[in-house]
Amino acid sequence: MPALAVPPPKATEVSARTAAIVAAHAGLEGPLLPILHAVQAEYGFVPREALPVIAEGLNLSRAEVHGVMTFYHDFRTEPAGRSGSGMSGEVSSTMHPSSAIRSAARRHSAATSGST
């Protein structure tokens, strides 16, 4: 039985909920990271509709918020896929015997590097 797709949140819902999250964290020193974490906890990712709400609430530019969000690899800009693997692409990792396992996994999977 195929998994049911979760519909994306509506922009008005994202804006309202993000505004509430910003208000709840406004008193913190350096609230941007806690706000981004809270938004991601709410949706599983940080919707693009949340960025202008966060920027306005913290008196930052959208570019500043986007820059912080994309700098930290903990934040997702889209919902996570159904599955994923944690294989490293570092040079030292490719020299390890596990590289043969990685190659075999890629051959037997439809997923490409960076996808889920």
C-alpha cells in the first residue's frame, strides 16, 4: 500500500504559526537559531513562507535569515524524503573498505547522492 502524501502547509497557516513562534522566542538573546529550530520542529522543515515572517519579527533582512538557515546543515528547506542513507562523500571515506558497500548500494537504489 503506497504511503499517503502529506499536503504542504498553507502559506497563511505557516505565517500565523511562525509569527506565534517568533513572539514566543522574542525575549531570548540571539533568538534566530531557536526560532528556526522551533519552526523546523513544527513542520519538519523550514518553509520558505516562514522566512519573511522571521525576518520582520527580528528586524533582520530575509537574506540574513536565509544565510543563517542555509549555513547550518541541520535545517531543511523542504520536507525530508521517506528514506535516506548516511554515507559520507569525503575523500578519506572513499578510501575506506566501505566504499565498495556504498557503490553496491548506489547500484541497487534509485536514489542519487543528496536525494532521499
